[in-house]
Amino acid sequence: MIHAIYKLLARIRHPYSLPEDLGKAVGHPLPNHLCFEELLGLLQGEDFRPGTLYLNMPRWQALDAFQSALKKEFFGNRASLSFQFSCGWIQFDLDFERERLRRVFLHHPKLDLGDRHEITLQSNY
């Protein structure tokens, strides 16, 4: 019962995507009580490493991690996957080479160093 109330309050604060949805995609537990700026801060932090995305992982597996993304666009060797929040969209661009994940970029106008940030991938796939 308490979890249902918590989820309802989180949905009021984040009517589109929840931080936990984004957290599942990148393999990091993100609590729903985070404000948008805190969420962006965590995603662009130096210590942030996705737990579900690895360098050279198969394309289908990388895309499968983003099932809960509200917007999905595919352009040849790139996929753009976005989550919508009250303050705008958080977009992830996944770049592939020979059907293997090579790079991941985070996009949002409120990022500290411009509107694009490369996320460092773990290489032990």
C-alpha cells in the first residue's frame, strides 16, 4: 500500500518517465524522488558508468536495455532513445559500428558542459 502511494506521488512529480525507468535502462538504481537537476548531475558525473551497457556489446542487447524509453529513433549506425520529464527530454544516442556498441552520448540543454556529454562505457563485455 505504501509503495503504491509512493509510486503515485512519484508519477505526479514525473508524469511521463520516472527516474527509475531511466535507471533500469542504464543499469543504475535511481530513486523516483530525485529532482531533474539531480538526475542530470548523476548521469553526467565522472563516476557514472552504465551497468547495462558495455563497449562492443551486440546492438540488439544495447537497444533491449532501453525498452522503457518513450521515444525511439533509428538512423543507420545510431539509435536515439529518449525519456520525457517535466523539464524536457533526456536523450541517449547510441553509436554502433558493425552492429556493436561503440559510444553513448547524453543530450540535454541543461548539461554542465554544453548539450552533449559522452558516457564512458565499461569494456568488459
